[in-house]
Amino acid sequence: MTVYTVTVGRRAGVYLQREDCVAAVESYSGTVHHKWQTLGEATRCMNKAGFRHAEILIHSGVTSTPLAQYCDHQIQLIPVEVSCEHRSLFDLGRGLHVDGYAVLS
């Protein structure tokens, strides 16, 4: 899943579509934006730019969703069998799960 970050532009955040990212930086001087392969990489980029998790928005079309809410929604879409087998998912509200143990961050 390719995602895009805008740390300096019209609307800072993580973009799921390239077109939305381009619109956020087009005709705006001094923009800072990057392309990432994962949401985790994009989140780290936003953190390094000074954005806390609670401040990061996921932009998709005309909708902007807080990062934690977006992640909660994505986890709900994973079938129960898969989420129980693969406990290495990173959940911002509950920390990192490794081999069934929660590691709070």
C-alpha cells in the first residue's frame, strides 16, 4: 500500500491517493512531501516532523480521519481468525503486540 505524507503544505497529513497529495502541495512554496510503502513509515515521518499520533490525519478524497480512528477501523476489517493468528499488528491505542504479548509504547 503506497501512501504519501505532507509535512509542509496546504493540509499536513497522510494521503492515500497520489492525486490528493498533489493537490495539497501544488502551487504552495516550500512544500515537504514524501512517498512511502507503508503506513508505519509514513507515521514515523510525521512523528519526526513534529506531529504527534493524535495530530496526524489520514486524508482520503474529501474525508479526513484521525490516525487512531483509521487504524481501529482497519483492524476491524481483518477477519478474527487472521487477527488472532497474527498478533504482530501495531495498534496505536494498545501498543505493539508481539507473539501474543502487549508491549506498550
